[in-house]
Amino acid sequence: MRRQKKCRYCGQWFTPCPQNYRRQKACSNPDCQSRRAREALRRWHIKNPTYNDGREEYYRKWQKDHPGYWRDRPAAYVKRNREKQEQRDRKKRDLVKRNDWNGVHSEKISRIRRLGDLVKRNDSIVPLMRQTEEICRYLEWSFVSCQTKR
């Protein structure tokens, strides 16, 4: 059993991630994580005080050169942008139809099973058959778990 730690922000006990157990100071609570991130950002800005010096001047100059850029967006531009985004989203959805994918997946599993049937049956083939069945079981399990996540 792994050791538990006390969260620096909420004071609750938690089990740290095994990869970062020495460095982890906060639990997985979203409030504690946001406080941890804000604190880290604040520390970073203290260590790098001149990071934004040139950027602020650049932004001010750009805003003077482009007055009303954010305010005066034409409605036609906004409408066209929305339509283009919808097209891109539709294209992503239609890349692989889910029904087609079901057929491909089951076909691949049946091919793996047929490979085992082609080999001569003897004592040395038993481990190979077990491995093939394990692979098929794993593929079926992973496919079903992927479908439930959608």
C-alpha cells in the first residue's frame, strides 16, 4: 500500500501518483489543482520578471495600428467562419462510419482465429492457440470499451 499525503490546499489525505509521489503536493480536487497552477504561475513570473517587457509594447503598437479590430467584425465574416467550422466538424465525423468499423474489426478477429486453424494440431501448437485466443479476447474487449466511451 502506498503512503498517503496531506493536500497542501484543502488538508485532505490523498494517495499520490506513483510517478510523482515525492513532488506531488496537491490532491486531484479541481479547486486544489487550480490553486496549485496559479501558485506555480506566480512563482514562474517572479523568476522571470522581464518576460513580458517587450510583448506589452508590441501589443500596444498593434492595437494602435488596428483600431476597432475586435469591435467591428462583419456579420458576414462571422457567419462564413461558422459555416466553415461546421464543414470541418462534419468531415471529421464522417471519416469512418461506425457501422463500417464494426465489420472491419470483426473481420480482423476472424482472420486471426483462422490463422490458428491453418496450423497442424500437435502438442507444440497449444501455447500458440492460447495466445491467439488471448489476442482475440483482448481485441474484442478493447473494441467494446472504446464503443462505450463514445
